[in-house]
Amino acid sequence: MKEHLRVIISGGGTGGHIFPAIAIADALKKRIPDIEILFVGAKGRLEMEKVPAAGYPIKGLRISGLQRKLTLENLSFPYKVIKSIMDSRKIIKEFKPDVAVGVGGYASGPLLLTAACMKIPAVIQEQNSFPGKTNKWLSGRVDRICVAYDDMQQFFPADKIIMTGNPVRKEMVSIEGKKEEALQYFGLKDGLKTVLFIGGSLGARTINQSARGCLRLLTANRIQVIWQTGKFYYPETLPLISETYDVPVKIVDFISRMDYAYAAADIVVSRAGAIAVSELEIIGKPVILVPSPNVAEDHQTKNALSLVNKHAAILIKDIESVEKMGDEIMRLISDETLQAELAKNIKSIACSNSDEKITDVIIELINK
């Protein structure tokens, strides 16, 4: 193996891109302690804060997405792309990476394109079951494409695809033997069914409205609730927190111990982002997915359908969620056979140690 290995990891924009990127970096660092890793992100985006907090250096490109309607920002898009490619070239010449890894997000496109043009081995980590335009476009130029879903050859060259799954934070999905302490942590009772509502750190309006709409129905039927509202929506739930319920209800803006939340839950209600789905596959609990309709190319619906088609999850459309959520939870709670089937099937899909599998791909490219 070469000495003084250097890897660039590019992408970000959302936690769904950033946290897998950090997981890959951590796995590389564990395997090769003296490896140098540089992140490249988009200026002003979440990665510029989260990556340094995880202990890695990052450089920013002035790049953003193309808006769906005509805006002043769209008029500057070609300039931003050209400038980002020029900046990417400068970063690559200075850092001299052995391999470049793209995890999706605005910065991933110009960096991976430039790396490929400069004959730097390149890897894409595609998290969704339906890839975005950038990764489809890059697929002909990169060396390997790490995926988390079957049948991706309809989008990518089959000889470049490697099934690795999506990297997840191990501390989030390590739930074995934690149920008792998890119930204590949230102030819940043993022996009652528990439903967990999560919509991401910022929250999801529809899931919050659905939780609010069925809260009395659930608690009247002795079903306790953990509800992460997200910081944006938390203030409007404050009146609900002070009310009295038949069973424990824990409403919080953010859950720092997601391992406890997953361990305590019997049923999970969640959006269908790629990383959320990967976490849910590993924990193996019955899940109701409410895909966000506000993401590019309807990725979340496609992610959810990949599970539904294997009888591994229940899907409720965003527009129907407030009306149907209570009845769907009650139907699932009352059907132990269905719960067991969903749990077994979603667990069977899970890819474990994805970060290590992607590390294998990266190292294999370096050594070619």
C-alpha cells in the first residue's frame, strides 16, 4: 500500500449526506490511522459546521442547486459551476488525493468531475433507490459506484456497481439490551406499546400534524408516545406537553439518544430519507413511512416503495397522513402477526458494516 494516503470526500447539504460521509472518514481513519482526509463542501451549508465538529478539515465551494423557477440565483448558476470547477482543480492540485469520494450534494458534482478529468480514481456513494441527476451524469466518469438498493443497473453501468448499503452512525442503531434503560430515560412504563414519531432534527410538519391528530386516540388505548417535533415546530407543541394523559407521553424538540428511542419503540413513524431508512432496516422494528413530497425527484417515495414492495414497511402518502395515521397505527398495534412480518422483512434487507465495505472499495482503488 502507498505511504501517506490522502482522500478527498465531497458533498453534503443535509445530514443525510454529511453523516454517512463522516462515517466513511471514521472507518478510513480506523483502518489507516495516519491517512489524510480533506472534505470539500458547499459554502454556507450544514457540512461547513458539522465536519469540523467531527474533527476533519473542510474547504468550501461557492455552489448551489438549480432552482425550479427562474430566479436571479439561477442566472448566476453557470458562473458558480465554472468557479467551483476551477476551485476544485486548485484544491486537488494542492492536496494531491489518491482517491476522491462523492456522497451527493451540491459540491459533489464539480469536485468529482474535476477529479475524474485529472485522472484521480473516483467513487460515488449513492444513498437513494432513485439517483439524482448529478450522480447519473457522473456515473460514466467514475470508477466505482457504491449503492444501497437492488436493481441500480437501470441507472448506472453494471460493472461499476458495488452493493455496500448506506453508512449509518453505529451509536444510533446499537439497541441490543437497552429497552429497560430506554424506557427509564424517557419516563415510560414497561408493558405498554410505544410509538415513536420522528421527522428529522428540523422536524416534519405532516408527521407533527399527524401525531397531534392521533395523540388522544393512542393514549386512550394505552399506547405511550415518544415524539420528536424538530426545533422549528417545538414551540407550537408546548400546550400539549402540559396536558394530562392516560399513559406517558414524551414530547421533545430533539432526541440526542436515538439508540434509546429506537430501543423503546414498538412502532416507528418516520420520513423516508435514505439514511433514515437504512437505520430503520438495521433496528428491525415495524415502521410506517410518510415520504416527504418536497425532495428532488420524489426520492423518498421511491425509497419507501422499495420496502413496501418487499412487505417490509407501511406507506402513508403525505397528503393522507393526518387523516389516516391514527387508524393505521391502531390496525398495526392490534395485529401482532403483521408486526412480526414487517420487523422480520425489514431486518432481512439491512446492510451492516457499510462504512467498512466502502472503505474496502476505496482502498482497492488506491492499490490498483
